[in-house]
Amino acid sequence: MISLASGADSILYLSGTIEHFEAAQCKQSLSQHLSEINEDNLHIDISGLQSVSSVTLAFLLFGLREAKLSSRQLYYKNMPPALFNMARVSGIESILITD
């Protein structure tokens, strides 16, 4: 399961793993955290992610979509190298790496 924690620097910190069977719960948790932040530019440090799978990429894309629906911008910071390589193979690294 993932963990989302707010830091003193207004950055959310995402850590843990995202498994297929818990993806819906992870999405709900992310939506809740994003709705509680009253900033136009949101930052999530994803260096603590431990899983590299299509579920992880789908989750990150979901976050971008949620932010866009609320007219805000979401930036992922510190993408783990294995996850970056998977995004690059999928052709979506430029979408995910914006900061």
C-alpha cells in the first residue's frame, strides 16, 4: 500500500507500493489529499515508490488528470530510475517528468 504524507515544505511524499488489487483505494487517497491542498501548483516527491509496474504508471497519470480537472498543475519530483525507464519505454516520460 502507498503512503502519502505532507511535508513541512508543502510537498506531498509518496512511498510504498501500488498493487493492482489496491489501486482503487490508492486513487481515492490521492484524490482526497489533492482536494485538501489549496495551491495551484502541486508537488509530489515519488522517490519513495518501491514498485515499478503499469499500475504505478496508471496511478501517476491518474494524479495528473485529477489535478487538471481541478484546473491545477501537478509535478512529480525525484522519479526512481526504474520507473523512469518504464515511462520512457511507454513513451510517457515527458508527460510525467515536468519538474
